[in-house]
Amino acid sequence: MADMLSWPGLAASRARAASGLFLTLLALVAATTGVIAGTVGYTTAAATATARDSVAGSDESLRLRTRLAPDPAGQERSARDVIEETFSPAPVLVAAETADGSVTFVVTPDVRRLAPDDLRAYADGAERLRLELRGSDVAVSGITVEGDLARAASTAARNLMVSRALGAIPLSVLALVTVLAVVQVARLLGDSREAQLALLVARGASARQLLALGAAESIVAVSVGAALGTGAALGAMLLVPEGAPHWRTVLGAAASAYAATLAIVLGLLALQVRRVLVPGHAVDRSGRTARAVTGVGLAFVLLAAAVSLWQYLRSGSPLTIGEDGGYSVNLVAGAAPALLLAAAGVVALGLMGPLAALAAVAVRRGRSVAPFLTAMQVARRLGGFAVPVVLTVLATGAATVSAGYSGTSAQLRDDMTALADGAPLRATLTRLPPAPADRVAPPLEEQFGLAGDAVATPVWLVDSATIGDLEVPATAVVPGRFAAVADGPVAVPDAFTADEQGPASLVVPEGTSGLTLEFEGKVGYDRWGVAYLEALADEWRDRVTRDQPTLPAPDADREVEAFLAETAATLSAPVRLSVTLSVRDLESGLVQQVGLGTVAADGPAIDWDHASQSGFRAEPARFSGAMEFGLDPGRRFAVTAVSLELESSDEFGHWPRTVELTASLRTSEGTDLFADATDDWASHEATTPDLAAAALAERDAATPQIRWSVLEISDNQELRQLEHNALSVRPRLDTSGPAWSVNATTVDEGFWGSSISPATEPAGPTNSDPAGRPVANSPIRVALTEAAADAAALAVGDDFRMQLMNRSVSARLVAITPAVPGDTRPVGALVDVTGVAATFAAAGDALRPPSELWVRAPGDPGEVARALAGSTGATVKVAGSSVASDPTSAARTIFWVASAGATLLAVTGIAAATRAMTTDRRAEIAVLRALGMARADQARSRAAELAAVVVASVAFGLAAGWAVSLVVVPPLARATIAPGQVELPAALALHTTPWLALLVLGAAAVSVVLWWLRRRVAADALDTEYREEVR
């Protein structure tokens, strides 16, 4: 009894009487300390493990090669000193390899001693090392540096900074849950023992004695709980990779959590003692003060959440980038998720009472009193249920936000990877398989040995395209085919999903099995040519007389005759006409030059009066024929250009022969392809009959006059020049109608071999009039990214000039796309290659070979890639083989760890509140028993109260978490995209597996609490000797 009257004895008696409450506080403190210390320790360990893994591969090293110095040992010492100083304070390992008079220093990070902050030193050192070594005596005749350490370390350093910055957000949620749990549970425990304090005051206890007694109890409970939580955190760190070395971090976090928890508990104790001792702070029996305080708290939380959300939306992200490129968190904006969830918890608590009252009214007239009693008790005792409501909303909301961030950031990472991949398979091409010259090449898939169901399309990558002063990387593709192969989160613009034949292409009807080019023509000599022969005979006769004045006349005539015969033979020599079609495979988009064949045509028959050596005549030589080649009727083709080539004998110095030609192109089924579709086809080197009409009329009206004039006399030699009055008219090309006509000469070298193609501006009729009729060129279709369109100040439908493949082309913006498949840069262009090919064909040029081959094929992509690489020697990339840099992986884990901690604290808080209310409502059990309520009904009713509150809070939490995720998660996920990359839209997606796991585990833990509650209420209902005044 003496011990009972002493303060130590009283404390011991109080502890024995309220052992459940003390154990609850101890468990809460243990959970709080363990969760906080474990989360901080895990975050540090994960950063270390990630940093070491990022530079641990063989590719993340540097190889420095130079010539071996006369003093190899001194060279190696100097190299080690320079390398270690350059990378300091980051630890490195240096190995020297000598061979063939050279030495290679291999520099690798020492991952055993690497700290996360060393990554920046690795990146900077790798960038500076070459210059540092060149300025020392290590480099002999230069030095080469190979390796990817700078890129790997720089990327890892950025990822680490982003992860650290993001980690502050879930930790803020966890800290809020921790504070609320400790405050609410400590308040409940204090309220449950307030009657004991009042009794001690009535018996003469002072404030100092009450504080000392309460502080001693609290310090013991908090200290033991903190020790247990710290021990659990240290034990858990042993299971985490790289966790054991960070025990100091765990102890520091545990000490901070212990100090904060103890301060909260002691502060609440002081308020409670003051409330008991000071008359003005008596217990508010009416509840008006509690409601006022609750209203003020609600207003404060809502205001804080609104300010934080405003700052979050205003900045677009809680992440900020400093001048040094480092990432940090705007603390006000970063607290938005935690404060929004806290506001949701307070709102849920405020709505819980009215909703419970409405439920009570709804079930008031039911057959059983239990539902009504349950609803009324929740409505009346809302203060006791504050802990379960707020903590459950926070934990459930935090889990939902974590699921949203995890799913959204992972989806965004996958989207960036898929965007960079562009297609299931991408083969870098150095050349295309050689195409046959006399027939159409087989399908692209067959050329590369792909399976029958495979789809392949060529892609041209142009890094140096420009629009004005804006440099725009361009991807030229075949519309339709590209849309069938391209993969990724960005849909191909509608303008590029349909097949496009190109400007005025001559599309071969489907099912065509072959084409036939029928032609006829003649090779002759015009009036000036005949006059030229007359003048040539006179000139040669004068030359023989001048050079050999003593030669007898018969001999002179024979010499002139021999010369004329030789000239006639030269001018009568046959010519060879070749025809080449530019045929585009409409499936692959590739253009192939197909030679139809060559035909020989005799020259004109030249004759004269041999006696007088005059009276020259030229009879045209006529020719005709047909050229055929077959097509696969199951494929689709279009003719994009025609080229005529003429080979003739050496006619240098002679008047050119004329060539007149008509040609028609028919399918094997008899359909004329040269018709109205080719009206605007032309050659830059030829004019049209309409344009040349006036010049031809002027020429035909003239009488041919040809003479030789002396240009220069030196050393008894005369240099003579042929003068004539013939108007020089360019070749005439008429592409209207089913048969083309050509009028040219054998020396029109610019025309022969030139491209006759659609939308081409013909030449003027004469050299002095080079401009022909203007042609309305079809602009090339281009889609730009949003950033490129904004920078170039272009809108859909605008026409502009674009420098592409070293050529200025007319283009039209047909679409604006978020990104270009295969390219993660924000500025980019998608170009219709059919228009580009037509532009090149009009200029007589061929489009350069494609840069890559994109493939979609059934079966194992790896096997297809190996087969493709083996058949072409190309480098093949498989989609998904390289994952885009992901700075959010560690942050996702921290989110889940914090959510798990919040769930654990919520369950602990629910258990503590349940234990406290069990003590407070002990008398209620006796009253209900006296009123005739069975103990089983009481147990079910009390369990139903808690279950209803938790279920409703879970619903509130899920809704709040989803709403908060919609607002904060997409901007947060986009904020982690590296500078210089396109910002893809981030649609909210839930990572459901861990989310459901947390909900299930939480539900299981609450089920255990409900089971205990039912057993405890049922047991208390058997106690028939309990009295309120005796406790």
C-alpha cells in the first residue's frame, strides 16, 4: 500500500491499469520511427546502388591510348596522378596496358567506394581528361580517348538529382501521416486518462507533479518504441542492397523522429495538464469549442492546400532546375499532394457526421436497433473516430497517388522508349540490294529475305534540314506504308496514313502484267544541213587549191570526192536510242530506273552529183519498233519519269542531224498511259511546240545561208568559222495526247538523258529566252512538331520553302504532330518522300538511298533481326532492346515505401483509437446490457461502427487520391523528361498490383482489429460487477 501512495508506485499502478494504452503508444512510436528511419535509409541506399550500377559496366570506362614514353614507369605515375586529380574526389581505378610501342590507360570508377555525389565528378572529369593529359608529359605524339563514361555519369547524375528531388514529395506525405498519427493517438490516450488527472488534482497534485508523472510515462513509452523501431529499421537495411553502410543515416533519421515524437507527446501532455488545472480551460461538455477548433483547422488546411496547389499549377511542376543544372524541389509546390490529401481527410471527417446522421434517419424504423445505434454512435462520437477517418483517407489517398505516379511515369518512360524506337525493327542501311537494270526489282521484303507477312518501308533521316534559319531534323517517309510499320505513343498524322502516288504520277492500272513502248521516227537533215554540205564542198575545194596549188584538177576532184564520201559516211552512221522509265513501287516507295532497251536507227542517206560535186540531197532514215517489259500483276506501280538517251557517231564540226520521234506507252491490256495524265510533263532542257511556234515560223521563213569566214591567220595558217543564219531553237517535246512527239538534233546533249517528269517547267524556245511557262508545282507535304511549327511561325495550310537534302523545295504544312516517330527531339519534321522524289526527278536527279529500313514482322523479333543483319550486313535495332533513361524508377520505389509506411501507421492509429475508445466506452456496455441488448449484438454493433467508418474513409481516400492524381501526377511525370526531349502527354495510369496489395494488407490488418474489438466488447459485456466510479 505504501508503494501505491508514492509517485513511482502510482506511475507503476497507472501503467499496469492502462497497459493496453501504453502498448498502443509504444507500438505507434515503434512504427513511426521504423518507417521514417527505414524510408530515409532505403532512399540513401537505393541512390548508392543506382549510382554504382550506372557506371559499373565495361562500357562506362575510359581508354586512353598514347605512345609509350622512354620512361614507362614515370609515364604511368604521371598518368595516375593526373587522372586521380582530374576525377577527385571521385575514386577511380587505373590500369596500364602496353603493346606495340603504345600504352593504354584504362580508367574505371571504383564502385566499392563510390558515393552518389561522385557522379558529377565522373562526368566533369571525363570531359576534361583529354585536355589535362595533353598538357602533361603523359601524352606522346597525341592521345586518343575512348569510352562512354562522361555520358553514363552525366545521365546517372541527372537521374539521381531528379530522384532525390522527387523523393521529397512522398516523404512529405509520410511525414504528414506520421505527425497526424502521433498527434491524434496521443490526444486520444490523453483524453482517455483525463479523468485520472482530474482526480489527482482533486487530491492535491500540483502541475509540476502531474507533468513529471506524465513525462516519465511518455519518455519510457516513446524511448522503448523508438528503440524497437530503430532496431527494426537497421535490421531491414541489412536486407537492402548497399544498405548496411548507411547505418548512420538510419540512426540520424531515427533520432529526428524520436525527438519530434517526444516533443509532440510532451506538448500535448502540457496542454492537457493546463486544461485540467486552469478553470478557463475546463472540458467543453457542449462540444461547441471542439466544433469551432475543427472549423478553424479545416479552414487552415484548405487554405494551405489551396496556396500549395496554386504554386504547383503556376510553376507547372514542383521540380526546379538551378543555374548549375541541378534539380531541387519547390517546397511549397511539393507539399501540394500531402496538403491536398490532408484537406480531403479533414473534409471527410466533416462530412462523416452528417452522413452518419442521415444514415441513422434512414434506418430508424428498421426491424433491428443495431444499424440505428451504429449510425448514431458514429455521428455522436465523431471525435473518437477522427484518427481512423483522417489516417485512412491519407493512407488510401497516398497509395492511390503512388499507384498513379508509378503507372503514369512508367507509361511515360515506355512511351519515350517506343517513340525513340519508332518501329519494331530498324536496320541501318549502307546500301540497297542491287536492282536489275532491265526489270522491276522484287518486293522490298523479298529483297531483304523477310517472311511473307512482314512489312518493310524505307526511311530517310535528314539532320540538316532547315526552314528559314530554323534547323529541323527531318524524317522522310512513304505515306501509308510508314503508318503500317511505325510504332509508338504518337499516332501518324492522317495526312500520312493513306498511299500517295506523288504529283501527277502515271499510275499503272492494277493487274497490269506488262508495259509496251511503241515508237517510230526518222533521222534526217534539215535545209541548213543540205546548205552546209554545199558550203563544205566549196570550202574543201578551196582548201585543196590553196594548200596544193600545183595539184592537177582531176586529183583535186578525187581528193574532194574522198572527203565528201567520208563526211557522208559519218553523217549516215546509225544512232542508238535508249529508253529508261523511272518506276516507283507504290508499296515501298522506292524508285527504280528500268531500261526498256535500245534500238539502232540508220542515219540519213546523203547523195550528190558526183560530177559537179554539188546538188546534195539527204533522204531521212525511218525507224520503228516496240520495247516491252513485264510487271507483277499483284503489285502496284507508277511511272514517275521517262528518259530518252541517244548515242551517235562523232559529228564534231558538222551540222547536226535531226531526230523526229513519236512514242506511246500501253499496258499489256491495251490501255494508253500517255494521255491527258501527261499534259504537264516536260523536260527542263526542252521547250513545247506552242512556245516554239513563233521561233519555228521565223526559222522556216528564212533562206539558209552558210559560209566560212576567216577568224584568225597565224604562221600561214587560217582559222575559219562557220557562219549561218539559222535560228537556234531548243528541242520540242509534246506530251499531250496518247503519243508523245520529240523534235531534236543529235547534239542536243542537254535534252538526251534528261528527265521528262510531271510538274516540270519547260525551257524557253531559244537560248536567249530561257524561261518557259510557269508550272504550279505541288508542294511537298510536311508535318511539323508543335515546337517546330511555333519556332517557324507556321500554321496548318501554310506554304513555305524548306532546305532538304541540299535542295530548296516548296512545302506545305499539312499537320502538326506531338512528335515524330523514331525521334525524341522536340523540333522535328515528317516529310512525304514521294513529293521529294518527284522534285528530284523533275531536276533529273535520283533520290539518295534511304538511311534505314523499318520492319514489322511476325515471329521472334530477335530472330528476324539476326536474319536481316546476316542478309544485309546492316545494324539492326530491336524495339525495347534499349530502355530510355528513367530518372523516376527510384522515386517510384520511394513512393511505394512511403505509402506502405502510411498504411502501417494508419492501421496502428486505428488500433490505438480502437483501444482508447474501448476504455472510454466501457460504461456504455453496462448500460446497453441493462437495456437488454445482447453481448453479441453489442459486439457486432461496435465492430460495425469501426467498419463503417473505415469503409467510408477508404472510399473518400480513393476518390481523393484519384482527384489529386489527376491534378498533380501528369505534370510531375512530365517534369522528369530530360531537357532537349519532346514532352509527350502523360495520361494518368494506375499501377494496380502494389496498390491492390496495400489495400488488401490494410484491410486484413483492420480485420484483425475488428476481430479483437468484437472479442473485447463481448468479454466486457460478461462483466456484471463493473461500475463507472470504480476503475
